[in-house]
Amino acid sequence: MTISVGFFRTALLLLVGVLLSGCLPPGPKDEEKEQFFLAGKSRVKTMDFKGAIESFEKAVEVNPKSAPAHFELGVLYEQKESDPAAAIYHYERYLKLSPNSGKEEMVKTHVLACKQQLAQSVSLGPVTERQQKELEKLVDENKRLLEENKQLREDLDKWRAYAAGQQNAASQARAGSPTLRPVQPSVAGQPPASGAATSNSASAARPPATPATTLRTHIIKAGETPTIIARKYGVKVEALMAANPKLDPRRLQVGRAVTIPAP
């Protein structure tokens, strides 16, 4: 009986010795002394981040439950590789393997930041639909502005042609009769101003006076152009501009009255 008790004690002591010699799972401090983990830390110091990732990955292969290695991989994938999906995986493995490390809140914050970064790279349906509607609206607005710009250019070209014609007519009149002075067209049937030339050729060139009863007035509205106003009353743009010599076709003032000549 004494021998049996002694043998049992000896076996128990041997078992305890074996356990203390390293057969127990390594603790956190032991994991940080693993050769691949140490190699990864050394490569981080030399800024060899890809090499560090390879070393920490090997440390995880040797010991899949190495929480420190998972943490280091999470940091590297988040900050150096811009791979939020891989970073989230290793951060979550760290939280599962080391739930009471004291870094839980910090690691959860990193996980949330990685998830937000990952969500920004995903196109959402409602956002795309709203953006499509805004794009169509901008296209319609651009089309309208292009049409208005085209209309303004046409009005400007007509005004330039009219001004050139008036300048040529004045030049020809001066060349044909040096002493001839321009005659103001009579208004409401009044005779020409004193001192006006009485040449038959000048009288023939001068357009007939517009009767007062045919004059009309139009108040300029927003968005209107000389062409639009002329079309509305069935008159030519040139005639409209001639009846309003001080009117700037490029800057129509809303609310201003313009004279409409006879058609």
C-alpha cells in the first residue's frame, strides 16, 4: 500500500513537471516572444511593412490563437495596406481571443472606422437613383441655357449686321454729298428740323415717317430678347432696333418700355 501511494505521488510530480516545462498553451507574453512575431516587430521598425505582414501571418500559422499577431496584422492592413476588410477580420479575431486585454474599446473604434471606409466604396441604390435624377436635371438646364445662348448670338449677329449697314449707308451719304447733314425723321407728321438737307436724293433715301397712330409700346419681361419681341408683334428685328436706337440687345432691362414699329 505504501508503495502504491509513493508511485502515485511520483507520477503526479512528473506530470506537473511536464506541464510546467512548456506543454501548456503559451500565454500572451510567450506569444510575443515567438520568432516570427519578433521578426514582424523588427520589420515594422525598419518600415518594411510588407515583410512585417508576412512574418505576422507566419506567426498566425504557427499559432492561430496568437492574439498579439492578429492585432498587429489588423493595424498593418488598416494603416499601411488600406485593406479594411482584412483589418476587420484580424481585429475581430483579436477581440475574440483576448476579450479582457484592456484594448477592447480602442480596437472596436478601429473596427468601426474600417467598416465606414468599406461602406464608402460600395455604391448604394437610392443614392445612385437620386444622383441620376440630378444629372438629368442638369442636362435639361444645360440644354435650355445653350438654346438661350444660341438665340442671343443670333440677335447679336443681326444687330451687328444692322449696325454695319447703317454705317455703310452713312458713309455713302457723306461721300455723295459732303455738305449733307443727317435729317431727323419727323414724328407725328411734324416737318423736318430746320437746316435739314432738301436734296431730292436724300429725301428719297430717307424712310417715310411713321404715323403716330401705328406706334405701339411693349414692356420688357424676364427672358425676352429682341427676336422674341419682334416675332410677337410681327415686325423685323432691324425695324425694332431702329425704332429703339438706345436699346442694348444684349442687356434688356426688365420693365423698360420699347417702341414697336408698324409691321
